[in-house]
Amino acid sequence: MQRRHTSVCSLANAHQSVKELIRPVLLCGYLSSFRTKDAGVAFAIRNDIVGRLSCLPQGINDRLMSLRLPFRGDQFTTIISAYAPPMTSSDAAKDKVYEDLHAMLATVSKANTLNVLGDFNTRVGTDHAAWQGVLGPHGLGSCNDNGLLLLRTCAEHRLLLTNTFFRLPTREKATWMHRQLRRWQLLDYVLVRRRDRQDVLVTKAIHDADD
């Protein structure tokens, strides 16, 4: 985070303690108290930003967490850290996460900006025409059932998948490689309100971020 001048980092599949995740001298970390062996979400936040928080990050469950930050003037921005179940999970488990996400999104004031960051374990495909205003012209791969859940959620809440609106090399777009197929896939997304699209300069994958 320090090397890349990152202010806030959303962490998915966070099983470790905060001390293992970050360097506490430079950053303050918040790990959802609901984490389990199969899930866990967290935020790592620069210390100088922590002092400006009006409230601590809120852990909703082991897959959703929210953070409210001062933005412009008297406005705030809400950041949601999400970690959706993989395709092999039960329909009930997947539906529960999206029900909880719907509820969280409904509580965010329309006057504030919104960013949803996370590993959604989903492929949304490239059907830009069918999902105008949600899916951009630069998607990747095919769509699966998890992808439909995410696309429908975005459509209902007027969110767009920023990853799909920038023309980038596959290496800078994809976030995970299938080990057997040796094929890059896009599973992690940054969502914003449609009206805020112009505020996003680029969304791209950085594969050496853990180095």
C-alpha cells in the first residue's frame, strides 16, 4: 500500500489477524469479527485517514463490510468490501449474500458516492448490448450464474462494473488465472453509481500488489 500510495484497501478472503495483514506502524486495519474459515473481509486504512472517520468500519457478516469516509464538503463516500461465495457454494449461500448486499445498498444515501470493491467469484461476460449502463464494452470471457446475480444487482441499484469500461491488455484486466485451463478470468470488480463514472480514471489489475 505504501509503495503504491494507496489510501484504503479492501481485503477479501481475509483469514489472518490484522497484524499479519498489514504493517500497523503505517496503517490501521479493521477485520470483520464475523470472519470464518471460508470467508472474511477487511479494510486496511492509512493512519492519517483513520482520524477523520466519523465511525469505525462496520462488519455485516463474514462476506460484507462497510466504511464511511468524508468526501467533499459535507458529503461522504461509502465503500463496501465484498467477498461472494464461489460457484460451488449452495444457491442459498449465494442468494443470502446478495440479499444482504441489496439491504446495504438501500441504506446508502443517494447524495453520497458509493464504491463496492470485492471478489465476487463471478464472470459477467461481454454482452454489453443486453446490459447497457451496467456492463461496458470491454468485458472478458463468458457469463455464469453468479455473473447474472451481480449484473441484476447492479441494474437494480444503477451501478456499473468499472472494470469493463476500459480498453486494457488482458493481463491488466483479468484478476485470476485458472490453473488447469491456464486462462485469465475477471472475478474481482469495482462498482460505482452510473452518475459517477466520470470520476473513475481507470480500473486495472496489479498482479504484483502482494510483493
